[in-house]
Amino acid sequence: MEPGQPRTEPLEEESKEYKKALIFIRSGDWDKAREILEEYCQLNPKSARAFNKLAFVYLEMGDLEAAEEVLSGLLERGLKDFYTHFLYGRLLMRRGDVTNAVVHFTTALTINPKDVYTLNGVAEALLIQGDRPKAIRCLKKAIELAPDDMLSYGNLCQHYVDSGEPDLAAPIVELALTKSPKDSRMLFLHGRCMLAKEDLAGARRGFEELAQAYPGQAWGKLGLGMTCEAGGDLAGAAREMAAAVAADPKHLEAHERLSLIYSKQGEREKALAAMEKAIQLAPFDLRIQTRYARALYERRLVLKAWLKLQSVLAQDENYVPGRILRSMLYLDEDLPARSDEDLVKILEKDPENPEALTLHAECLALTGHPEDAEALVADAGSKGADPRHLDLVRALARRAAGDEKGFRSLLKALEDPQATDRVSLRVKKLARK
């Protein structure tokens, strides 16, 4: 089954030319598939299946305008076609129009409620919108419907691991590996679970085996980079993640994590360059665009960060990572009330988001609510929030409570003249007041 194609899309067509196009699709020869399908569609203008397949090829080639033209034409015919709506949902996700993507995915599911690819598409959109419970239900339903398909296992486990919940991810990873023991993404996630449990030696062994078994993939090298990072070896992490990018130059997560490592090293220019490569690969991906805006912010190119962020939020005003970055920018401009407007809305949908909780606590401390801020610090700390950011909030809460000496003492402990992260920059600014 070619990537991104719903299970229910039929693969049969009488024409030998159409079957030839499918062979080229399966081999990843998009140019030849496109050439055959364009001619086939001209000769068979009523074949919705062929037009859908052509749109699919355009999407895989990154030609969103051509794909949209084909899909819009099919919708104008008044056809209620599952595959058309599924593909339109994928297209809109690429464009960053998450709200309308959900509309098309939902329409597709009314036609075929058991399609696992569409359920995964809905889950991705819901996670972007911050509706974690519904997203998890979609992924679990997809696993029930297709217990041997690794896509849903991988997406659910990826979410749990990224959210700092390895105990929820681990049993799902183990189950998936009993069904597909050589699946490289699941083996990578297995290593990430070990990393989350601080089993660095076990994780390293697993990632080394993965890198040897799949030298042309990024997963093993990426995992080794994350292991180095967890052990405090940032130089080793940068080396391994650069190797991951070299092995698979189209691996978005490898570019993104390499950028994050460069940021930790204080290599802001390199961090920005890594994100620029990711942007080239996924120019409409909201997550990548937001990470790029954050890289600009960390480089202290604040105006450029604002402009990129405005572009992100114009596509989806409710995009959680974008709103979090906007709240930081407002805080840096001494506008805690404006910042908190975003944070309150985020926490309404995702009350356990550790970064939003900590920023909300910072706003509370700055607006004269030290006790509420302290209570939130304890809550955010139990959910894996950044310890330095939590200490910054504690310092601000001391000042709000009238304990200037306590504020200065905590602030001094956070001082790091060489650091350029947001907390360090906030500490330097507060120390001057």
C-alpha cells in the first residue's frame, strides 16, 4: 500500500495504463506516475478514481496547487467521495488550515468511519488544536480497527513520549513490536521510552543496533544523539544528529532536533540554519513554522519572530505552540495580562500542558497573585516543566509577596552570564530593575 493512502481506496482499474501508474507509485517514481495519470485523466475525464490518484501523486511531489485544482474540480462535480475528502484534508493540513482539514476528514469518516488513515489525520489535527482527549480516542480506535498497522501505534506512542508519559507509551510499544519486531520507528520509540526512564545504557545499545540495521535511515542516529543529549554530551548529540540528517535529508524531526541542540550549545546561527532547511522541506507545516519562529526568537530576531508567528496564527489562531510563543513575547514586553489571555485558553483544552502552566504561573506572579503562582509551580513541576523556569516563577512570586531579599537570592542562583536562553535573558533583565 502506497504511503498516505486509505485502506479503502481500491487498487483495481481495468486500464493497463492505470495499473502501470500504480506500479510507479509503489516504487516512488512520482514523475512517471504523474505523466501516465495526467494523460489517463485527459482520456477518461469521468474517472474520479484516477483524478484522486493524480491528486495523491501531486501531494507526494509537493505540488499543492495542482493537487488543489484536481480536488476542487472533483468536489465541484458534487461527488461525495471518501478519498477526495481524505486527500483534501491532507492538503489543508499541509497548508496549515487545520480547522477546515478537520471538516474534510470528518466528512470522509461519515462515508467510511473505519478508515485508520483518516482517523490518524483527525488525531493529528486535534493535537494541533490542543484537544488531546479526542485525539487519543481517535488513535486508540484506529488501533482497534487495524491492530497490525504500525502507523497508529507509532503516532500514539510518539505523542505519549513527547508529552513525558513513557509509562503510557511503553506497553503500546511492546505490543506493536510483538506484531512487527523490525519496525524502525517502533524500535526508535522503544529506545525513547528507555531514555525517559533514564536507562541510558539500554537506550544506547538499542539505538546502536537500530543504526546498524538501518544505516540509510535517521532513526538510530537520531536516538544516539538524544542519548548523548540526555547524558550532557551536547557535542556528541550534535554529531549524531548531523549524521541522522545526512542519512535522511528529508527527516523533519532530525532537522528540528539538530536545531534544538545547536540552540543549547549557544550556536544560534546554526540552529536557525537547521530550521531553515526544515522549512524548505515543509513550508506549510505549522509545527515547523512555529519552531522556526522560536529559533528566530532565540536568536533575538524578535521582529522577524513576530512576523513568522503572525503568519502561523493567521492560519490557525488556536494553534497551541504558536500561542505559547506569543505568550512569551508578550511577557518579554511586560504585558502579562495579554500573555495570560492565550495561556488561559490553552489550559482550558489542555490543563496539563507544563509549559503553559509555568507561563501562566509567571503571569500570576507578575499580576500580584503570588500564592496562586506558587501552587501552579508545584503542579507544573510534577508534569515535567523546566526547573529553571519554575525557579524564575518562584523568584517573581517572592517579589510579589513583598520578599525582595528572597527574590534577589533566587535570581542570583539563576544567573548564568554565558547562557542565552529565555530564562537567562529574563533573569538579566530583572536583575537590572
